[in-house]
Amino acid sequence: MQAGSLPFYPELRRARGYRLYTRSGARLLDFYQDDGRAFLGHDPKGVSRAMKAEMDRGLHAAGPSPHMRRLQRELGTLWQCLVDHSESGVAALLGDSGRDWVVFGSREQFTQAVGTRGCVLWRPGLALQLTGDAATIVEMRLPLPGASTPIVAGFPAGSVAVTQHCSPVQLAGLHRVVNLLRSDPRVLGGRVTYDTLEAAWTGLRTPLFSRHGVYLQPRVPNARYLAFHRAMTERGFFLNPASHGLSIIPGECSAGEFAGFSRACKELKEFADVS
């Protein structure tokens, strides 16, 4: 959570799935998802259990762990899945180029390793935008809840000789997250798969957002975004606090919640930037 976004936040007492519960008893459908760290929902299946198992072993400190080998193997498999699907934007630009996956415990470590080389961010469900240069470094925004989530990046094979050590607790969580992502139908094609609601989301048309797969880019002037965000929160929908940030269609919602969001977009359409 960014310090500048704190005024947007209600006081929360718990979060489950894609819903936030405030101290006053209100329930909010979460479109922010901690800037993608909760793409799989708050407390995704099996992640807390995997991390707790390492904590119960007392393995908090950063150090060598078998989880690193497993994680790197699973990341390679996820990368190949992206290569094999044209919707991901990887195949046409990088082909089957290999990647050495490195986990960094901090942004500072990652920045030092990247140096002056080109780097792009991949978010699950969003096409990768590259220049066609196979030397490009790919940072994966993996949805492990928590402000101290490690940074995972793919370097061209053989281009970096870096051994980073992270807490086995974090690595166990990341390993489970990557496995969940591989089975999530939103990740590769960016399609929303809400059973009977898929057609409804696909048919949603509003001047307030531009749609990119499961992501919503706001089309609201910066000066009006705070008021717009508050109005949406009052209606039960919590958007990305940053006016330039992407909101994410929740991985699960009810027909009533979708109808409410669609209605809110119609009621607040005057906030849209139509210039």
C-alpha cells in the first residue's frame, strides 16, 4: 500500500476472497487486490498453509532452500505456457528463449542486478508488451499477499550469475502461487471465466474504463479521481487508489454484485474523461 493512497482506505477488519470487510460492517468487492498481490484473492487456497508449515519449522531467515529449485522449475513451466499461447504476447516476440529465474528479496537488489538492461513487467492475464529484444528482462508480478513480497524476474539464459536467498516462508508461498496461476484460466488468455457471468462482463460498456483482459484502466481525470473513487466505495466497490493504476476484475463475484457495478458505472458516468 502506497502512503499516498491511505486517504482512500476504509478501516478494514478482515478480507476473504475478493471482498473486504470494514470495521463499520460494510462489504466491498475488491477491484484493487493490493495492486495485483491479491490477484488470486486474499488468502488464496493453500498459500497460507504452505507458509505456515515453514514458519512452524522455524525457517524464517533467508537461506538456501529446496523451495528455490522447485520454484524455478515451476516458473520455467509457467513461462513455457505463456510462450505456447499467442494471447500472452510472449510467443511472437521471444519464441522459446530460455530464462534463468531469480528471486530478489528487495527492489534494491533487483535494480542492481538489472543495471542498464531493458526490463518489462508481466501481470497475470495481461499481454506482455516487449520490443522484440530477447535480452529483455521480465519481471513477474506474482500475487503473493504482503508488502514484503519478493521480486521474481526472468533473465536471458546464462546472462546473470546471481544467487539470491529469500526466506523459505516466502519461497513456499511463491511456489504455491505459481502452481495456482498455472491452473487459473484468466492467466493465459486474459478472459474472464465467471460461468454464466462471462458474457455479462464481456458486454460491459462504460466510458469510465478501458478494458484490457481482466484489467480496467480508468478514464477519469486525475483531479476528479478521488471523488470518483469515494463514490464507488460508497456503492460497495473498491478500486485502485491511484488514478493511473489498473483495477482488476475480481476472480469471483455474484450476479447481484455485477449488476451493482454496472449500475454504479451508469450513475457515475459523468466522471469520465470524454475529451
